[in-house]
Amino acid sequence: TDAAGNVLFSTAVSSSGEIQVWDASYALMPNGDGLYGHSSALQSAICPIPCHPDRYFIIHLVTGVGDLYYSTVDMSLNAGLGEVVLKNIPLGTGFTEGMAVSHQLPNGCRWLFTSVRNGNTYEVVRCLISQSGIGPPTTIATVSTVAPAYNFNEIELSPDNARLAMSVYTTSPNEPDIALWELALTPGTLSNPQTASVSDDPIIGLQFSPLGNYLYFVGNGNIDAMDFGRVNVATLLPELIDANVGRYLTMTEVGGNGRIYVGMNYNYDAMAEVAFPDASALAAIGYDHN
């Protein structure tokens, strides 16, 4: 959207794995089909191109093999409705599904944070987003697991971009569900690594509360008895909100109203909502499963 919240363009992926880009009238953009993707990829990203106010990068993934690409939209074309001008520029392979784009740096650039699977290790990487494109990955942290690293996880930045969190998909009580670091934004470096085991369920979805005091998490599995909860960022103590939130859930997101929503599917026809995500007492967060 623009600064006023008006839609500029949107993307969606088909069951065949093809991403399409639609303009503000929901018509296909010129050259807006055939972006490489996957219908099960958890995350993608849209980012302004530094120093080009009418241009945007779309960052997209073919999950499984982990092929990461970016494409470019120029909103000055097609009578202001936009056109895809570059498509499927490769960034590499072996990437996981989690990704996050940072705030703008003093030099106008941004960081793309994601991770790469390397045997039993997740390598947290950064790529520089600049006016000339998106650069190659640089490893800034690692998390090792007993089993081989999975291709699906989530990476989240705190609202002030002072912390980075990554989910670690595991059902082992001896391995962490969440890894958390302090982030120095300008150099793009991580420090003070911490981990938290929060559930016997495999955790994917993460979301910081609007003030950054809590990190919400949701489990993913084929039964409804998946955990939804939160971790106090200062103490890393977990709190269980709902032990039966639903199955195959992946995403928790903050809305423009400051509330947190959990995308529901399968057995439920509504989203779950946390009305006051930064409330210190669990009973005061205003949780509504439906």
C-alpha cells in the first residue's frame, strides 16, 4: 500500500506454484505472471527499492529446494498501475521459508534476514537490499539441531528492530523451539544468543507484540491440540494461552489496530484474536478463539 493505506499491488500464488502480481484494480500486471513460487511457502516480502520511490522488490521462494528469487515492480509504468520489469532474479538455493525485511538504514538500504539449511544447522543470513538489487547472503549466526534442519520456519524482527527471533521446528524436549538474538541494525550483526523451549508441539509461527515485550508463538500439526502462547522477551518464560488452537496453523500477525491475529483453517471459520498483546497479565490480553 501507499502511506495512506491505498492498495498499490498484490501478489498471490496458485496451486501450481506460479505467483501472479495484480494491480490496484486486481487485474494482472503486464509481465505479472510466471514468478517462481510454491503454494505452501509461508512467507514472501515486498520492499521499497532504495532511492527509487516508484519501484519495489518482491522477494519469493520455491520451498523444498529453497530457491530464493526477487522480481521488480515499477509503479511509474502502465499509467501508474505498475508493471513487472525484472523477474526471477536468483539469490541462491537451500533457503528456508522464514524471512524479514529491516527498517531503513542510515545509507538508505535495508537488510533481508532469512536462513539457509546446512545439514543439521540453520545458518541465519543477511542480504543487503540496495538500489542496485539484493546482494548475496552473509552468515551472521547459526543454530544446530539433532535432526536435519527443516525448510519451514519463521523469522521475525521486533518493532524497534533491536531483536531477531527464529522458530526451530522440532518436537524434541531437548531442543529449542525459538532462538532469539539482539540485533545491531546498521551493521546487521547478531549477539547474545538465547533459546527457549516453549511446547511439545512443533512451533512455526512467531510474532512480536507491538511494544516488543512479548513474542507470540503457534504450533503446527495435524490435530487441533496445538499450542498458542507467548514468551516474555525479558525472562524467556512461556505462557500458554490456548492448548487447542487448531491444526496446520503457521502465521500470527499484528494488524493495523495493534491486535494480534492467528490465521485459522480446517475446522474453524474464524481467526483468533489477542486484543491487548502487551498486557502483562495473561487474563488481560483479551483472547478470543473465534
